Amino acid sequence: MTLSRRDRIYTFAGILLALFLGAIDQTIVATALPRVVEDLGGLERYAWVFTAYLVASTVLVPIYGKLADMYSRKVITLMAVGVFLTGSFLCGIAGEFGRLPLLGDGMNQLIVFRALQGLGAAGLFSMAFIVIADLFPPAERGRYQGVVSAVFGIASVLGPLLGGFLTDHATGFIPGVAGWRWVFYVNLPFGALAVWFIATRMPPLPPRGERRRLDVLAVALLVGGLVPVVTALQLDRSDYPWGSPVTLGMLGGGVTLLALFVWRSLGSDNPILDLGLFRNRVFRSSVSAVLFHGAAFLSMAAFLPLFLVNVLGVSATRSGLALIPLSLGVVFGSLISGQVVSRIGRYRAIMLVGTTILVCGVFLLSRMTPDVTIGRVTLYMVIVGLGIGPSGPLYTLAVQNAVDVRRMGQATSATQFFRQIGGAVGTAVLGTVLATSLAAGFAEHLGGFGVVPEVATSGEGVSAAGNVTAQVEAALASARARLRQAVEDGDGTAVAGLLTAGGLSADEAESLAAQVDASTATERQALADRLDAELAERAGDVLAGVTAGIRATFAEAITNVYTYVLGIALAALALTTFIPVLPLRRTFETAPAEA
């Protein structure tokens, strides 16, 4: 099909707009959720608003790829945008009509509707790269796919800012409509514009593959296997440890269904994912490298805010803004790499350069100490972003250039799928590593203060249970109260024990205990006042020590995790060296490797 350049650009604009909505929705909701919980309640289900979206947007990616090989790309794209916008509208009205049959309260409604949003977002992510493969031949495709990857970086910057602005200032737009609801309603006008571009300017883009009956059993096995596996990876490890029956049951059941999916695919004449693609060296090496890239980047980005907040003392709000250099590095790296590849016609060299830069950036992050400056961390983030940038467009480009056009949808969606799975597995496993390191660090650095916080982990990250400083302040206040009571009661033995536990030498503690035993009630009252005043003066020094212990603990734990991330990045670099280099085709015909 011959398309005018104008039609290509209009279609590309519509695809970018739709993709931007799906990408920004991954981050825009985070800043609104505290206000959502105030309105809807259900704090204990807070994390499921993220998890529902993540699971749905991951599980459906391979299925959209298969549908794109069987039906009109335009129809599938419009369907994905429609599902996403429907989910956005329903999220906006969640809880407005009280409890609903089957759905329950407002928070349950929001979780279900976020899953619906995720079903549409999976299509937006998959179809963007698939449609571009129909609009531009591989020799030109790099520069456009670089723009697509840059959209994700821009969305990660604007999402928290726009979410905070709408939550705080949009309440007055329509009387009676809370500001946080506009976080979802804002998708509707921009989505309508994307639909207009796609519906009026995008050609039908008929499928290149054969149109056969969809293997419904394979779809059921794939979804039934992925949902429990991805969900299990996101569970809070403090509530559901890796060895708990719930976690093991979900992982075991999911893996069993996925094994049945593979068995079904091997015997199917129309598989959801043609496993024969793995015989293609470019595809096999690229998706393997992408798996490690996804694990490295998401793990690094997930734990960096913890370092900024707990080591450098940056506020939670500012820590989100502090990640902007990372996102800008990704944007710049994506755009430049796409342009360079389109000019020189070779992609592996740029992949290797980008991944090497990533390895250097992660190495620098793994060497950080509590004394590192925010300026130096910012520089490290830019380096990591520049290294990650090329991975977005170029691995997909290499795969598309090497596979049969009849399997373009499956191959393209597979690269997106493996990247997301890598991120989910990486953050889950390294979250446990971080929690273990934090627990050991707290025991070492804070055990002397009588406070060893519990550590919770989930797919959303890792956090210490409660404010550590507040716990120490409470412990100090409790110790002062017990000491005052023991002195006033004339209990010298208890006084000696409390003072010794607080770090006083045994001789000094026994001397003060003897004073208590020999004092009158009036004298004990005066002694209690003097000891309490002395302890209050020492509290500042104790809290300073606690703060130093917290900084040291988080710095050691997070850099320990980044050491593992460095290994993951090195694995991605090694796998990239095995990707064969094929000339970038200047037509839309079948790849020479499979012709």
C-alpha cells in the first residue's frame, strides 16, 4: 500500500498522542493517590491501584501483537484507545455512586477500572511500534522509533507534575468534582484527538499474516499463567514472603499454565506467539538482552528515590523532580541513537555503546557513599539515561528488520513484553535483596538505640515501617518516663538497670542507684528532675546518631543492590554482542534472513 508522507505523519502523530496517554498514566496517578485515599478510603488496598494497571498492561501485550498480525492495525489501535478511554472515564467516576453490586466500594471500583485502563494501555504500547513498522521501512524507522521511546521519558517527567497540579488545583473546574478525578478525565479530550487522527488519517493497514481462528485456549492459558505470576511478583513480601503458600501457589500455578501454553503453541497451526521466532538469532539475542535491560533500568529507577530521600535528605516530592535528569537522558539517548542509526544503517555498534554507558553509570551509582552530593548523583543519572536511551528503539528495530513481515506483530510485541517482564522480576527480586540489606543495616547501626525497624517490600518498592526517627524519639521518651518513675518510687535496682541499658557505666549507675535508695521522697523528686533534664540534653546527640545510622544503612543497602544491577547490565551487554548485524532494509519486504 502506497501512503503519502502527509498520511504517514498524521498517523504517526495520532499514534504518539495515544501512546503518550498510556505512558503518562503510569506516573500521573501516584501523586493523586493520597487524596484518592482520603475520599474513597481503603488505604490497605493502596498498592493494588498500581498493581492492577501493571498486570493488565503486561499480560495483554503478546495478544495484541497476535491480533495485529491477523486483523487491520487500524481497527486494533482504535479498539485499544477506546478501551483505555473507557477505563479512564470509569476511574474518574469511581465511588461517585456509592457501593455498586459486584464491584463494592469506591476503592474496589477504582482498582477494577484501572485494570480496564491497563488492558487498553497494553494495546497502545504494542501497536505504536507495530504501526510504525508499516509506515516506514527499517532504514528510516530508527529515527521515528527513537521519538516513540522519547515519549516515555517525557511522560515520566510530566506525569508527577501534572498529577500534582490537577489534584491540588482542578477541584474548581466543575463544582462538586474533586481535583484528583481530573487525573483521569484529562485523558478524554486528548484521547478524542488521537482517535480523530487515527480514524480519519490512518489507512486500514491490513495484516500481512494469515487470518485464521484465534486460538482461544492458548489465550486462556497465557492470561491464566501470566496474571498470577506477575501479581505474585508485586505482593508485599512482609505479608506474603517468597516461601508463603500464597506466593508459592500463585507462582506454581502460573508457571504450570505457562508450560501448558508453550505445549499448546508447539502444536498449534496459529499460535499466539510463534515459538519458531526463537530460531532466529537476531530475535533470540535481542529479546534476551531486552529482558536484562528492563530489569536493570526499572530496578535502578525504583530504588534511586529511596537514596535521595533517606541518604541525601531530599523531600519525597523533590525526589520525583530529581529523577528528571534521568528521564531527559533517556529522551536524548533515544532521539540521537535513532537518528544516527538511520544515517549509518548499522545498529549493533550503537547498542554496544549505549549499554557500555549504562554499565558505567550503574557502576558509579554502586560506589556512592552517604557523603555524595546531589550534583554528582544528578550526573550519574544523566549517564544512566543516555545509556538506556538507545535500548528502547534499537532492539525493536533489529527484530523488525530480521523477521518475516507476517509475524511482525508477534515479534514486536515480544520485545515489549520481555522488557516489562524483566522489570517486574528485577524489581521484585532486588526489592527482597534491599529489604534484607536494610534489616541487617538497621540491626548494625540502630540496634544500640533500641530500635530496629521492620522493612516491607512489594512491587512498588521498599520502605521502613514507620518513621525511624519518630520511633527513636518515642523510645527515648519511654525510657525517660520509666527512669523518672523508678527514681520517684525509690527502686534503685530498676534505676541501675535502666541507666546501664542507656550506656552509663556500671559504677556510675550503681552510685546513682545508691543515692536513690538513701534519698527521701523530696530528694528523689529533685534527682528525677535533674536526670530527666540531662537525658533531654543528650537526646539531640542520640537523634543525630540515629540520623547518621539511617543514612549509612540506606546508602550501604542501595549500593549493594546496584552491585547486582551492574551484573544485570553486564549480562545485557554480553548478550548484545551476539546480535547478528543485518543490512537495514529500504523496503517493506520480508527480511533476507527469513526469505
